[in-house]
Amino acid sequence: MGTTDPVALALPFRGTWIAQNSPARRVPSHGTDLFATTYAMDFVAVRGRRTATTRDWRTVLSTEPVDRFLAFGQPILAPAAGRVVSVHEGEPDHEARRSQPALIPYALTQAARVRGGAGAIAGNHVVLECADGGYVLLAHLRAGSLQVTPGQVVEAGQELGSCGNSGNSTQPHVHVQVMDRADAVKATALPMTFRDYRVWPRRGEPFVVDEGVPREAEVVEPI
């Protein structure tokens, strides 16, 4: 693999998820190069295009319990064969925030989370050294759900933990990024692509992508 070649991965989940903060839309995808997030992507589980089972007054005015969100507790899978380099546990799952009244104070504490380092930003997470090169970080995992340990060899599709809302996260989702080394503080981001997935467009028939980068707000599922 050349230094600029994208790292090809499988989608790290089952079912239909919507792509957010896609590098197909902009780079850096999250608006910063900090913590090697230049080409990172987020995925949120959906039914149709809904991310939660309930919408009520809390959705508009307050925080919400995480268990109403479809992604919460869903298995997160190894996107490639490789070796677990590090795991980080012990971060709580926060209540979710979709409302502006709840998001504004959260935004004001963003700088403090950045100062808290990778754990405060990524929450519970796993770093995997891919057999074909690159290091994958999967972030915001559910508290107490991690099923792997450092040094463990895993196969593609093996369950690593479950989706949560830990770290810098406003609703349950999985954050995926690829780096040139295991330490996100010191790493340089690498581009990534995903193999073998189906796209469910807003209109028209679903179609299969052999390898690509899901576009912003595209609903995808592995095949």
C-alpha cells in the first residue's frame, strides 16, 4: 500500500446507517485535522431515515435517553482483519442532544473536552492495526461493551463492542478514522474507502457499490 492509497475497509456494522461528516463532502471532514480526524466519518443507525424510535418534547427542548436511539447497543464490528493495539474504557454514555437548547451549552464545553485528550473526545474506543496497513480507530463505544484486549488478533466482522454515546458525541453513533500510527495525538490521518455496500437513495432503486466513500446523508448497509 502506498502512503497515499486509501485504506479499504468493510462497514463496521450490520443494517442501515446514515453517513455524516463524510470526507466525500469536505476535507477535513470534521472541520479540523486534530487527532487525525481529517478523513474521519460518522455513521448513525436509521430506520428509513429516522435515527430514534421516539420524538417528543425532549427532542425539541431538552436532552434525551440514549436507549431511544436505534444505534445504541448495536454491535460494532472489526472493519478489517488485524491486531488490537489499544482499547480505552471507563467513559460514561451521555444523554443525547438533538435540541438547540441542549446543544448550545454542550458546544460551550467543547474546548474543555479537547484539552482532555483522546479519551474525552473519542470516548470508549478501539484502535486496530490492519493486516493490510493503517490503524483504524472506532470511537464512542458503549460503556462496558468492549470485547477485545490489546494484542488480540481479530478477523474482519468480529464484534469489538457496541455503539454508545461516550466522549464527544451528541447522539449514539460510530466514528471511524484511519491513521498512520496508533496514537491519534501524534498520527497523520489516512484516507479510507469502504467495500461492498448497498446505498438506499431517497428516490429510485437501491444500488451496490464495490468500493467507495459514502456521500453525506447517504443511507448504506453492508452486503
